Amino acid sequence: MIALVESGVGSKEPTPVQMLQKTVSASRLNCWLQCRLKFFFRYILKITKPKTPALHYGSVVHLVLQQWNMARWRKQPFEITKLRQVFDAGWQDQGQIDWEREEPDQKTSAWAVLEKYFTDTPIKPNELPEAVEVPVEADLSIHGLPTLIGVLDLVRSGGKIVDFKSTGKTPDNDMALHQNGLQLDCYSVLYRESTGKREAGRELHHLVKTKVPKIVITEAGPMMEYQRNRLFRVMESYVNGLDREDFVPAVGMQCAGCEFRHECQKWS
């Protein structure tokens, strides 16, 4: 029997569904809640799509903020010229994007909103981060759930979790917390599992790319017990839905911006 296993005879590779049941992330859960057929196209069939202008915009902004946080982590002086070099290199590395002649304006907008953040950020230059871009995981098997995985953008001194968002319109604080609550709760579970401590709070730092850029900080306290229970129930739904292969469409206003709209129209 040992020889058979070692040679691969009789062994069975796990299916994509079985692999997805082992771990879960905030992005997977959010996609699952948006539309299970979209989840199927993205995570089961692994259909890739060209990067959109908005996605590239956000990823470059995130890259520069990551470098800014890492510089403070290393106790390096703030140098706007180096961050501009990071920005220019990141913007250039874009692949095939259909800009519809808007690339120059979008690039100008992205750098302007970063400059606004560096000017108006509530984070003081001498505040050392507790963590920057740290991959973490939480074993939730005791609850009958998959391992939760994720990356913490920034943990400020004292245990305050920060997530950066780039957006085209000024957010409403209540709606921002409602729409991003699941992600923030995932971060809280990950932080507590990795440190053994309760987070001091959570913050959404919105970089608003309006004509006159602005920064909006949305604050939330530490995760409450009911929020943790709510998250775990969502995970249960995720696991049970995968078991049933419950990949059905959720048609609505969100379909206008879905990259899998044409695949969805052909689904049966």
C-alpha cells in the first residue's frame, strides 16, 4: 500500500472545489456573495480577463502606499521623488488596457490623489507601523470552517488595522462600513489569531479621485461578537454552497460592470 501511494497509483488529485474548501479569503467571500456564477467563472474555471483601467489605477496607488509604509517601517526619511519613481514604474507595467484615450488624465489623477494623501494623512511621519503587507492565516477548523487567509495592508502602532481604498466618489461612512464590514471582520480575525491580541480599531482610508482629490477616513471600533458570528455564518454558507456546487447567477445592477457578463448570458 505504501508503495502504491508513493508511486501515485490510486491517488486522486483534489478537485477545484475541494481546494477552495480548504482556505477562504475576504475577496472570495465577497465574490461569492455578489454572484455565485461569477465565483464559478473566476475561481473554478479560472477565466482571466484583461486588467481594467480602474483596477490598474487602484493597484498602482496601493503599490505606492505600500512603499511609503515600508519606508516608515525601516525608519527611512520621506522622499517624494523615490515614491514618484515607484509610481512611474508601476504605471508603466500595465499590459493591455483599453484606456479609451483617458490614460494621461487617469495617471495625473492617481498621482494627485497620492499627493493629497501624503499631505492630509492622519498618520504622523514618526509613527512606526506594527505591520505592513503581512500575509496571515487563521485556522478555524475548531468551528468546522476553512482556514482564513489574507494580507493586512497596514497595522498602525497600537493595533489599529487600516485598509486603503481608491474610489471615484465621496463615500458615505455608514454605507462604507456596511459594504466593507465583512473584509474588516476578516482582518480582525486574522489579527487576533496572529497576535493573540484584540485590535484597537479598524480604519478605511479612502483616496477619492474626484476633480479635486480628497481623503476620507472612516473609523470603526474593534470587531464585536455578533460581527464575528455573522462572518462565520457567511463562511458556513460558502462551504455548504461549494458542497452543492450552487453556482447560479444573481442578476442585478451589478451586472453592468461584471467582466463575465457574456459568459453569463450563455450559461445554462
